[in-house]
Amino acid sequence: MSTMELTRENLDQTLSDNEIVLIDWWASWCGPCRAFAPVYEQAAEKHDDVVFGKVDTEAQQELAAGAQITSIPTVMGFRDGILLFAQPGVLPAAGLESLISQLKELDMDEVRAKLAEAESEMAGDQPQG
């Protein structure tokens, strides 16, 4: 599978319809982004069970601002619509492969349980009205 362009119109649907989604936040003027692009494309060809999205931060400025992108390239990894990884900078091929393996191997029941626990702890810290 090759990469797909993500926009404000298709991002939410892509995240909800696919188990694992990686997003490369990039811009055409960014040298490191251009250097990372072939690494990302090669991984996309290798892993047809993962959606490899790309967001052009120039064309999708509102989306980039909403995702708090302050440095590009930034790679984000989602599983079941949950953001599990976000890191600015160029990932080497081995680092990207490692990220993909980790996302595939995660026990999502455990992740959801930890998220629920953290949310209930945060709710417990709120003053009661």
C-alpha cells in the first residue's frame, strides 16, 4: 500500500476505520521531510496492514495547529484511534520498523484500561460542585 494524503475532511474517518495509522506531518520546503519521505514510502510498501498517511502542513495549517505540530517532520502512531506515539524529527528505517512492530504488538485492552484509570484519577482530582 502506498501513502495517502490526509486532510481535515478525511482524517477522523481514516483514524476510526483503520486499526493502525501512521501520520507523517511534512512540508515541501523541509529538507529533513524530503529525506524521510523515501523511508516512509518503503515502509508503506512493506506493511499493507498499516495506513500510512501524510499531512502537508502548508496545505493543512488548521489541522497541523490542532495537532500541535511545532516541528517537522513529525511522525504520529495511532492504534484503534488512540494516539500512542508522536515524535518530531527524522526516524531512521530501523526506528520506523520498530515503531510499527510495537504498535502491532500492543495489548490494546491493557492500554484502554490504563487510559480509563488515568481518566478516573484525573476526575477524582476535580473539585466537586
